[in-house]
Amino acid sequence: MATWFQSGALHGSQWQRNTAALVRGHASVRRLAQAEIEALPELPASRSVGSVLWRAGRWRRGQAQLGDVTDRLGELGAALRWLAAHGGQLQSLMASGGR
């Protein structure tokens, strides 16, 4: 279920409705375990940190601009702010199977 954060389901004011549909589809095949639900907020944060580090490595090799790295830092900040505001709601939605 790693793609839920990149799916676009979390974007915009209708994120709960969109995410619920994605979760229901996933739950129709396999429900998440409690440990997986609890780990969910860490996934986008970890992915964003990895993206910053990957882009920084490209910058150090001369394959990217410093602005590319700072853009990724901005995305990391946005992800962390979103998770701080909505992480609990996201976990509840996942636990309910999108219902």
C-alpha cells in the first residue's frame, strides 16, 4: 500500500473520500494489520527524507541543481505538516477499512 501517498488521494479537500475509496479497494483484497496502520505516518515521512537524500547525492555529483534539493526539502516539510494535521484521521480511516 506504499502508493497511497503518491496516488493523489490525499490531495485537496476531498482527501478523506478519495482515500476511503482507495482503502476500500485495498481492503477488499487484504486488510492492513494494526502494526501496519500504526506505521503509516512514517511511510511518507521516510519516503520524503529518502527523496531529499537521493536528490542531494545527485547534486553532489553535479547531476542536479541545489534548487532541486531545496524543492525536495519543501516537499518534506509539506508532508510533515500534512501528517501532523491529518495523520490521526488517516490512521482511523485505514483502521475502518475505508468505511
